[in-house]
Amino acid sequence: ALAEAQRRTEERVGRLEEAVTALTEAQRRHYEEFIAHRAETDRRFAELAEAQRRTEERVGRLEEAVTALAEAQRRTEERVGRLEEAVTALAEAQRRTEERVGRLEEAVTALAEAQRRTEERVGRLEEAVTALTEAQRRHYEEFIAHRAETDRRFAELAEAQRRTEERVSRLEEVVTSLIEAQRHTEEEVRKLTEAIRALTRQVADHAKDISDLKTMRLEALYQREAPALLRRLIRRAVPLSGEEKIRLLEEAEAAGRITEEEADRAAPLDLLVRGVHRREDRPLYLAVEISWLGGTEDVGRALERARIFARALEAEVWPVVAAKDLTTPARTMARHLGVWWVQDGRAFAPHEIPEESPEKREEATER
């Protein structure tokens, strides 16, 4: 039994050896294929690396070319800008030249008409001379008789030519005087333009002074009548004095609720009012910017200073612009930023502010 088992074991070992030999051969062939594939892969990677290097070099050259083109474009735009200015100046000079040429053309047209008439008369004289030449061949004696008449006619032509030349000289003098008058006119127009500009600046300064005076009157009115004018927003309104505003800001700055810069920005607030909310009976402050004609600057200042005072007082502060009217941009800005508008005691919530004044709507309707 052991011998039989040994035989079967040897047979199995033989088959295993054959299998191991076959696997070894297959492994060898796979290894050789792997080596060949790896060599091909390395070659392809080398080719790709070389292609990538060349691509990067080309991209570098393209970037340099694009940079050069951008610089050239910038210089071209600068030159085009200077050329546009020069062309504008040339166009203005061309316009003045065309006006002067137009006047000269009129004078030349008159001269051309005189010259045309002279040429017509010369043409007629040439015809007469031709006829006289033909008559001289046929009738020499008649030519002698008419020679005196011909001389007279030539004298008349010479006199006419002299008068024509005198008229041309006078026309040239007239054209010269017109050119000089035009130069004086342009100088007067320039002086008048400068005077108008100066007057415009003076009017603008006066308008600003008047607006400032109106704003000062409005500020004084709100200082006196704040409880009545702001009653639509707040009850038991008490305007705080300038000293109280500064004290509140200094206390908040010392407590670290606001910075020194914020205190400086909030200090010029036109009016700070303390009171109670009309419906909810809670403490409420109003940060009011006062202006005769409210603009976007007033809306922005009211909002910024209200936020600073809200942190300084640790209380609710509403931004308000008190003005006789608001510009259209200021109305839009106030609606978007949540700023109230008070007009002669009438309060507009941000969403209630009309887009434009009734007068402007009526004008637009009439147009």
C-alpha cells in the first residue's frame, strides 16, 4: 500500500513539476512582454515630455508676442488719442478756413463774372479783328479808313481793363478788411465766452450761498419745533443739544462701543432727538440730517451716523432726512437703504417715498 501511495505521489509530483515548468515559461514570456511594453511606454513618455517642452516653449513665445502686442496696442491707442485731439483742432481750423474761403469764393465769383464779361468782349473783338483782317486783304483802303475806329475801341478796352483791375483791387481790400473784422469778432466772442463762464461761476456760488442760508433756517426751525415737526415719527420728542451729543459719543468711545474715528464722523449730525415709538411705546432715537434740497450725500450721512449712534447708545436709532424736497437719486437711495423723509411735518416711510415730486410728474404729463 505504501508503494502504491508512493507511486501516486510521484505521479502527482511529476504533474506538478510539469505545471511549474509551464508556469515558469509563461512567467518568462510575460516578463519579456512587460520589459518590451515598458520600453515602449518609456519611449512614448519621452516623446510626450519633448512635445510638452516644445509646447511650453511655443506658449512662452506666444505670451511674449501677446505682451508685445498689448504694449503696441497701448501705444497705438495713445497715438490715436493724440491724433483725435489734433484732428479736432484741425477740424475747427478747417471750419474757420472754409468760412473764409467761402467769403473769398464769393469775391472770386464776382471777379470771375467780370472776367467772363471781359473775355466776351475780347472774343467779340477777336471776331472783329478777324473780320478786319479778311477785309484788309480785300479792301486795304477801307481798313485804313476804319483804323482810327479800331484804335478808339482798343483804347476803350484798355480803359475797361484798367477799371476792372481797380475793382479787383478794391475787392481785395474789402476781403482783407473782412478777414480782420472776423478776427476781431472771434476775439470778442472769446472774451464774451470767458465773461459768461465767470458769470456762471458767480451764479453757482450765489445759488450755493442761498441754499446754505435756507438750510440754516430749516435747521433752526427743526431745533425749535422738533416735537411738532417729528410727531408723526416719535412721541415726547426731546432734541438733544450739541453738548449732550458730544458727551454721549465720548462716553461710548471710552466704553469701547465705537472708535474715535466713528465719533468724529457722527459728531456733525444736525439733530439727535430722543423719544418714544408712537405705537409700541419703546425708546427710540432719530438721527436727522437737515437740508433744503436733500441729496444722496444727506441720505448716506443720515444712515451712517444713525448706525454709529445706535452702537454708541445701544438703542434703536432711525435715520431721517428733513428736507423741503429730495432729488430723484436721493429718493431712490432712501427707499433702498431704509431712510425716512420728513417734509414740513409730513413723514414718509422709506417704502412710501415717491419716485419723483408731483410737480415733476405734472410737467412730464404736460410734455
